[in-house]
Amino acid sequence: MKFDTIIIGGGLSGLISGIISAKKGKRVAIISTGQSALHFSSGSFELLSKENNPLKAIDSLPASHPYSKIGASRVSELANKVPELLSEAGVAVTGSAESNHLNITPLGKIKTGWLTLNDFLTFETMTDLKGQKAEIINIKGYFDFYPEYIALALRKLEVEAKAQTITISELERLRKNSTEMRASNIARALEGKSLEHFATELNRIISPTTDFVLMPAVIGLANEKPLDTLRSRLKCPVYFIPTMTSSVPGIRTQLQLVTHFEKLGGKFILGDTVTDGIIENGKLRSISTSNLGDNVLSADNFILATGSFFSKGLKSNFDKVYEPVFDLKINYLEHRSEWYNDDSYAPQPYMNFGLTIDGDFHPIYEDKAVENMYAVGSVIGGCNPLAEGCGAGVAILTAMHVAEKIS
């Protein structure tokens, strides 16, 4: 089977690459093994979270950083396109590349973000919410949300906060089995008439002096309509806090991006894994997958968006770090003792490991660039996504950069 472009990996990088390629009228396929990191997303995308103005900091990054390889002016150009690109897929966000904003994590830490889904509470400075009254409302029997941590975060912002719980009969049925009280199951239950019932009960318990309500992000699994419905029914603003384990907004974002890609004519192949490929004369000729047997897939161009260690785009044994599908060249430290820091809270060197790429994002195979293959996202390394707060930004911007360059 022949395509113009085949993308290996169905996470954020792969989907952004696919959407841009499909918008250009190309015949595109994405091969996705299964869940991506989006399923665990906080709902806030970071560009460079340690900087007040991320774009001004690009020039100071090392040459190995993906942003440096893209170029500062190009990063700025692409970053300013992202909100519209996401909006076309139904993913509504707030934020600007020129100035980070603040939000609250599941454990009550106040952190910075670039673009945040409209589900969540965002604010510009630590004093923006000073003097307001908030209610933190959890669902009875739901244990993946921590109201006391959120209350502590609000008190740091000089917000008067109180916590209480809510339940309705439709949710009580889930509580008969503790394993059913999970974010995605609650989201499926809170639709239609049950959501109307939920809104009525919320209005009953919310104090008339409350300025805003915070809840766990357990509404709107397939799209944002349930969020809009709930907000239109309540007597005060309601915002959401990400939950631990699976993320309803993250799953929704993945579904919206996949749906948009398919509407553009792309083919999303779920539940299959690329096992190997044939590289000859500096080009990737074809790939094989677990499910297709002897049938191979070929394309004019390939984009590798398999991620880092978390998604097994990179693997290691005791002696080396390696790329498991094509055996592409990797940048990593030779001695295993250099891979990690004994201080668990310090930046870990292995987070910087990734593919060796040339200036056009071509990976290297047997000391030669593969001219019709490109690498995007965390598989390329060169940065520390956790320490720098740039994981989503690298995923999105390298994908956009490469997909726009491919003719």
C-alpha cells in the first residue's frame, strides 16, 4: 500500500504532522500502537515554562535544542499558528507564546503554561484572584482528586476556599464498584439528563457569595459540549482541575485530533506497530508492521514520531540506548553511570538522549542521513522536557516545522 507520507506514532507530534500533511492534500497514514501521552495530559501545553516570555529565551538555548534547530524566528512563527490549528480540530485553548500564564496542578502546585484547554482555571499573576471566594467540589467516592491540596494552592493566592462533595443517583450507581469511579466512567455518566440533574444539584449547594467553583476534570470525554452545557446552567463560573491517572481532557484532545485528521482524508491505523523497514541508498523504501504480515507499506516520505522512553520510541539495555525499529543513530552518554543523577529531584541526563539528526531533521542510519525520513517530538532529544518545561512545545513545533517543509 502506497502513501505520500506515513507517520509512525499517533501521539501529539504524529497527529499534528498528519493534520498539516493532510491539509496539503497529501495521502497520509498514521500508525499508532495505542494510548499516547495525551491520555495522561494535564491539559496545559508548555513552550518553555521556566521563562516569563518563552520566545525571548529561544536564542539562549544550546545548539542541540530542537528549538535552536528550528530557529528562533521560525519558532515564533509556528507558535503563533498553534491556537488556530488546534481550534480547527475543536480544541479550544487560551494563552500566548509571548507570556506564560499560571494554572494549578492536580497536587496543588502553581505552575506556568503556554496554552491551556479552556476547561481549566488560568491566571496571569499570583495576585489576580486575591480576595475571591471559591468552592472546591468533589464527587462523592472519587479518590483521584485532592481538594485539600487545591485549597492550599488557593490560600497561597489569598483566595478563601472551602471544600464539599456532591452526588446524584446516576453517580451512586458507579459507586457500587470502586473500580468504576474513574474519570472516564464519570464523564460517560454525566451526559444528557444526568448532566442537567448534576447542574441542578450543584446550583443547590453552591453558596450565593461564591465567585467561582473548582471541580475535577471529569466532564466532556468526546467533545466540549457537556462543558458548555454545565457552564450555561450554573449561577457562577466553574473551572476544572486535572486529575491523576487518566485525563478526560487529554483523551478528548486525542479524539478530537484523530477525528479532524480523518475528516481531512487521513488514515489512522490504530493498534498496529511498525516492526522494521528497508533502508537502501539513503532512503527508507518500505516498512512492515505486526498486523500486516508480508504486506508492506511504502511512501514518498516518512515521519518518525514514536516518542522517547515512555512510549518506547527509545529503549535501553545495560550497555546502550537504541532506537528499536530502524537502529538509527542515538546521541547518549557512553557510560551508564552518567545517564542518571542520584538526586531524584535533579534534572536527569537521560532525558536529553535522542536521535542524531541533521539540520533538516533527517535521522542518521549507518552514518548517513535518511533523506526521505524525518524525526519529530521527543524521539529527537536535545532537551530536558521536565526540567525546561518544553515537552508539548517540542512535540508540536517540530511536527509543524517538518510537515510544512515536506513537499
